Amino acid sequence: MSDKILVVDDDEEIRDVLRILLTGERFEVAEAGSGEEALRYLAEHAGEVDLVILDVMMEGISGYHVCLRLREEWNVPVLFLTAKSKESDLTMGYSSGGDDYLVKPFSYPELLARVKGLLRRYQVYRGKPEAHRDEAEWCGLRVGLTGNMAWRNDRELDLTDTEWRILRLLLQHRGKIFSMENLYESVWGETYFPTSANTVMVHIRRLREKIEDNPRHPEYIKTVWGKGYRLG
């Protein structure tokens, strides 16, 4: 059975283009022309939807608000489409529960790479049992290698799946410098594009806010200028 993608955009032409592109890749596509219509569709067909492609700027409720309401009830990956590219916009997207963020105009290969990467990540990670207790630990940081759990000084951290995967990767390879490209392709499992750097930086900043005493002067996740990031 093919994966079903819900495309939410108030621009009919964009929906048509995405439908043609995605069905050409053998995805099943459903469409919604507004946030309200998307939420109604999910209420009736949530168990059938494997991914939501969600425009940010729509008449009525915005994509951010749709995502916030969606996250109250459903666990489905969300890819935002937007013309906005400021870091504050990226942060708002991730804060509302989005998993990835694609800035218009985008290339079709990049869109397909993001879609396939999100579907693959959710299929691999979402079904993991939390009973496994294999862990990596260093200087008060402890990360479960399965089950999306992490602690600092025995206090459980409220991490997203992506933040947990970043921390797990860095902790398992402490001291290794990960370039932007290496980190993105290791964690997201997708081809790195120049726009991917913003995604990495936003997630690193949010992760620092959760694990560091002073995120501006991090003790755990270090920036190696011109090279990337490392732990410790």
C-alpha cells in the first residue's frame, strides 16, 4: 500500500503541481484548500495519513495554528511550505510541532528528498519500544539509544525526536566533529541542500536551550568554527 500525503494549501495551482509530482512517485494524495478543511479531513481519516505538507500563509487559520491543533491529537510528520526564511520563522514552525521546513521556491528533487526522508524517519523511529534501556552517558548527560528518552543529572529532558537523534549521535561519537552536511544527512537521513544549514542551526540552538546552563556559552555542544559541531 502506498503512503498517503495530505497537501494543504489555499493555492489550487500549487496543490495541482504537488499532486502531479507526488502521484508520479506513486504516493496517494489527498488535498485540503484551508486549515479548517485539513483538520476536518484528519478528524475523519487521521489513521490513513502518513505525512502532511502544510502551507504556512493561508486565509483563515495559518499553517502554524493548524499544526498546533494537529499535534494535540495526531502523531503524523508535518512538512511546512513557506515563502519565509528568517530564523524566527523557522523557529516558529518547529515550535508549533513541524518536523521540517521547505522555503519557496524549492526544487522538486529537494521536495521529494524531504518527503521521503520524513516518511522513512517516522516509519523507523516511531514504532520503537521504550522498554530498551541501552544508554550512552557522559558528564551528567544520558541518552537512551532507543525510545526517545534523555536525561541531564537524572532530570528527564523534553526533547523532540530530532533533538534526541542529534544528541544521541553526538554522545555516541563524543569528540568527533560533525559538519553541517554530515550532521544533517546522519540525523535527517536526507540529501543535504544549502537551505538545510538553517534547519541544523535552529535545532542545535533549541537543543542547547534544553541541556545547557547558559546556551550562549555551551559546555556540551561546541561549535568548531568553519567545521561544524562536536560534543565536549
